Amino acid sequence: MVRCIAWVAALAALLSGGHGAGAEARPNIVLIIGDDHAWTDYGFMGNAAVRTPHIDKLAATGRTYTRGYVTTALCSPSLATLLTGLHPHQHGITGNDPAKGQSREAWLDRFFRHPLLPKLLADAGYLTMHTGKYWMREPAAAGFTRDMGKTDRHGGQALDIGRQTMQPIYDAIDAAGREAKPFFIWYAPFLPHTPHNPPARLLDTYAAIEPGSRAKYYAMIEWLDETVGDLMANLKSRGIDEDTLVVYLNDNGWNDRGKMTPYENGVRTPILLRWPKKLAPRIDRDRLAGNIDIMPTILAAAGVPAPAGLPGVDLLDERAVAARDTLFLANYTHDMVSPDDPALSLLSRTCIHGTWKLIDSWQPGSRPEPAAERKAQDPVGRRELFDLAADPLEERNLAAEQPARVQALAGRIDGWWQPTVPPGAASAGQPGRQ
């Protein structure tokens, strides 16, 4: 009889979202992170060739920001931003790997000094489950209370999620019910990332209408979409999809001028938020959102105080989103040079102000100079100015035609990108400000 009562109580907790007593308002949270997926390649974003019905449904039934951006177009620093809510020059992870002869530990030691999203949620009573991509030692070090085992360089066997199975996620949701806890799921599948080896049943449907490489890529996207559909169906079958905040975005873009570049195909991603009990559906094609906003948004939804000084905003707060008109991004070399001096790996800094976008590029190792000391065009750096409203594919550089706008946007960049610099190193800005 006692065992039966305990089972019924666990089932009731599961059906109510796994919430413990006194925590009824806290939603379950699922963070879905696509991998190497261009912002244009969804049905709801206007691509008629690729099939994404399940993600399209998320977009139609949630709060969707089509002008979403990641802080940098490379997965490890982008994921680090999701975990910390900080820009790469703040959390220190600027690339995927340390330069030859250096140890990753120097970067990780700095990274783990910051408050981390999974740990903050776990401390607040959430079951926190890691699956898929991860570059930061073992998931438990970041506060994940469950995971899929050793992650090696960037995922290990956790990369089986989506491609091989979804069961670890469903087992974690079961565990949250037994423990009467809300859950946080980090679902970062290796999709549509290479290797582009989709199931034949998907590839065959694209092979006749797309070139070989694009057919494989589109089939990988549909594979990702199927897993999103499976996950949403599982939540609905449990009766908890209405109480679950689902957040979707990509770690960076893909194709053409895509991955590892500051252009739109490298840094832009739609950002989707679905929480039926709290959010009315709306597609926002004007206002700016970023992966720096994911941590403050999730913490606000969970009722967990955010660490002081986060640069992002709560995307559930209409006024905060409306008040922001500028986002800043930066790109770095694949291999990190210094954990304390990000300028040594810097490739470009970007300001998106309204519909205008300035890309300020540099040779790695050359420290940026203040905008006031540079001309619109100079031999040290290359500046590209785009009007994204008129030129969303960034085909016309207007920097030479609009030097005043270039200088104004470059000045904004200088006011933002001022990382702490080691003693003895020359700095363009005031040391210590972040």
C-alpha cells in the first residue's frame, strides 16, 4: 500500500510538470540548440525546399524573434555564452581549442569562476539534464545533475542524442517526476552538423531536387526537426507541454559565407520561446534578440535571481526587448591564444544598431585602436557597413559612402568591447571594464 501511494504521488508530480510543493509556478524548461544551421533554412523563414514542420509549429505557437544572433560564430564560445550569459571576451572561451602547446585547463579555470545556468537552476531545486554538445570538462562541473557520461573534447557519447536516441531525455523527465522536481533539459544534438549522413529515407526525398551536398544538409535539418517533433510529442503525452518553456536557437550558422564568419549566415539564428500558459504567439521580425538573453530569460521564468552585470535581457519582458536597439558580436580564431587577453585571437567586432551592421575586422594579434584614431578605411583594419533592411544578404558594403555612420558605430563598439587586459599589455580601452 505504501509503495502504491508513493507511485501515485510521483505520477501526480510528473503530470504537473514535476513541481515540488510550493513551486507550482516554476515551469519545466527545455533548451534546444541546433548546430551549424543557417538562419534562412526553415519553412517559417521562407525556405520552400527544406521541411521543418515541427520547428515551424514552435515558431507559430510561441514568441519568435527572427532577428536573433549569437555572440560569435563558433560553437564552443557560443555554448559558453549560453552557460554564463556573457560575451566571449568576458567568459574567456573565444575558440574551440587552445593553440598548439597550450592546455585547455587555463581557459576552463577562468570559465568556472562564473555563475553557470545549470548550477543556478540545480541550486533552486531543478533536475538539470545534459545531452549533446559540451566543451567544458564534465557536465557535472557546470551544475548538471544528470548526463550521458564522459564528454571528451566536445560531446563524447552524449552526441548520440538525436542521432541514435532520445531516451536519456525521457528518462530524465521520469526522474524529475519521481523526485517531484521541475526539470531543465539541455538538448544540443549534433544536428545538422557534419557528418552529413542522414537516413536514406530523408536523403532520397531531397536528392532529386537539390545538389548533392545541399540535399544532405537539408536532410540533416529535417532529421533535427523530427527529433524536435518527438520531444514535443513526448511532453504533450505527459500533459506537461503547456507548463514547459521551450527555447530554440542555433549555436552558429552554416553555408555560403557562414560558419566562423561575422556575416548573417554565421551569426544569425531565429530564437523561439514557447510557453503557452505565459506567452501569446507572435513572430517578431524587427526587434533584436541574442544568445546572451537566454540565461536571464530562463532564470526569470524559473524565478531564480540572475547574477549581477549580465549584458542580456529577459526576452519575456516586452519593455526590455523594446528598449534595446543594439547588439554586439565578436569573432575569433578557431584556436585560442590567451585565456586573459582575447585581443590576441580577435578577428572582428560587430555592431548591429537597428537595421545597420558594422563589421570591424582585424589581423589576429593586432590590438584594436579607438575609433577616434582611425579613418573609415585604413590599412590596419577593414570595415564593412551593411543596411540589413535593404541588403539582408550583405552584398553591398556602404562603409566608403557613409563614413560618419561608420565612425558612430565603431565608437559604440569601443564603448562595449573593453576586456580586462593583463598587466603590461597595451590596451585600446580602459582596463577592467567589461
